[in-house]
Amino acid sequence: MSASSPCPMYPIPDDGPVGKLLGQLGRHPYRPAHMHFIVTAENFKKLVTHTFVEGDPYEDSDAVFGVKTSLIATYERTTAEGVLPAEWRSSFDFILCPEPEAEV
């Protein structure tokens, strides 16, 4: 698999009631950098998930509490700085659940 870049940190919409709630809680609206995945294999359940970039400044304070230690991955850039599109590599083991056997 190849991808051009992990999604950089970004804010969730904070111009309505969610923003007011975050403000009252003293929280910021930012999500840490992450990469989305859909992993499929025959006879296994489809997995939709994401991994978070290790060391992101928002990894400990995700606005939607999505970061789990098991989803933090190391990303290393494989293209030189300034070369676009930037390419990244991350080694991560995805574990799929087998589909239940169909009853006949």
C-alpha cells in the first residue's frame, strides 16, 4: 500500500454548540495527524480504522478522544524534504476477524 501523506492535524467544526462545549471544558478542537485505512481479505470481516502519527502534539488531547495507544504508529518520510508529493512508510500489523461460517 502507498499513500501520499498522513492527514495533518485539523480542527473539528467548532462554530456551533460543539465549539461552545469545548470552550466551556477548556478544550481545543484539534484532531492529531492520522491515516485512514479500509482493510479487506476474503473470508474476513472488513476493518475500517485509522492510525495516529507518533509524537503528534495533539495525540494526548484528541478533541474526539479517538487516540488509543494501540493505534499510534511510527511514520517515516521516504522522500526528501521539499519533494512533493511527500511519501511515507509505516509498519503496522492489522488483525482481521474471520467471518463466521455460513449455516447451510
